[in-house]
Amino acid sequence: MNRWLRSFGIDPPTFYTSLKGLRRFWRDYHKIETLNSSTSYPWIIKPNYPCLHDFYGQSGVASGHYFHQDLYVAQKIFRNAPIKHVDVGSRIDGFVAHVASFRALEVFDYRELSPIIPNVTFRQFDLLSVPAQLDACCDSLSCLHVLEHIGLGRYGDPIDLSGHLRALESLAKLLKPKGTLYLSAPIGAERIEYNAHRVFSLKRISGWFATLFEIVDFSYVDDAGHLHTEANLQEVIERSEEFTYSLAIFELRRI
């Protein structure tokens, strides 16, 4: 129910926190107005920009899928220093920004990207229809939290129930032999939460790599949002059905 309400701009937890913060907001506003009225050069103070949640938040968010994958994979790219890195569909204001802070990269995405970003060359691109001139175009490639969306129509793309499998083949096509692919996707009990995303069985998704990629490294973010690096894939597979919505992070080498 919360997901449906949020789709229409109604978020019950946010509404509750706003109500809780409103009393403190007005109390502090009257206090600062009283102090302001006794100064020699009073400020113009208008209660027109309410921030009702920061009273209760922490200093920042340092957990969860996107925080860990974006930082972890960007650090790997920094260490590996590829000749040419291409990203397909990852978060612009997270992972792409991290990488662009220390090197140039190309970004491919199904949707448009209007702003011009230093160190980023953008190409509008359909991963299920890779033009021949992009075959083996890079030695390093990333596709983070993207595979699960392809073919569900969420971003205006055509419906394709097997879009994730076709996308894996296309990612392999973009890479040079022995090139590196950084790939992440949600794992847990296999399902489609339409039209948001798929959640993959860890055993099945790792099996799909067999003819295309060698698994170099496996890490994951658990249901609580904590990162586990260089994990034992087989051990995690054995208990992965207990996961509800975790994240697998693979470093793969093109066969």
C-alpha cells in the first residue's frame, strides 16, 4: 500500500515525521524571531522553507545498495585504471559522478541526459540493439542496478520478458576479450515486482555467466544494507533464499 501511495505523491512515513517536526519548527521559529527583534540589524525571516525531517536524521546515509555499490566499484576502476571505461545506465548522481571525479568515461542510457557533465561523454542507447560499430568498444564496462529493469517498460522501453538475458549478451558484445564488467542486481526469492524491477535468484544469475564471463570477484549488500566484500559465492548461494532484497555485485572477465 505504501508503494502505491508513494506513486501518487503520498508517503505515510514522511507525513508522520513531518507532523512530528512541525511542533519543533514553530517553537524554534518563535524563539529566533524573539531574538531577532532585539538586535540592531534584524534579519528578514520568513517561515517559507520548512525542513521538518532533519531534526531526526543522521549526518548522512552510509548504507544501502547504491551507496556501497557506487563507491566500491568506483574504487575498483580507480585501482585498475582501464584504457576506456563505459557505463550503461548506472546512477548519474552517484556512480557516474564518482568515476568522473578522477577520469573520463562514456555513458550509455536509454533515456536522454540533458546536462553537459565534465569528463562524461553521453550516448542515447538501447542495450538490446547494439550497433556494430560498438562491438568490443571498451576494456572496462559497468552496469549497476540496471539489469533488473530491462524489458519491464518502466523507462519507456519495450516489454521483453527475457530482456535481462538479451542485455547480458549485449554487455558481452560491448567488451573486448578479457575486458572487465562490473555488474550489480537485486537478489532474493526470484520474482518480478512489476513494473519496478526483477529480483534474481543468486544461483541462477551466476549460472547465466558461464558462457560469457568468468567471475573474478563477488561481493554483496545484505538486507540490512551492509556491504560484504570478496564473499564466497557458493556459501552465499546456499543461504541466499533467505534474502528478501539484497544486492549482488560481480566483477566479471569477458571470456
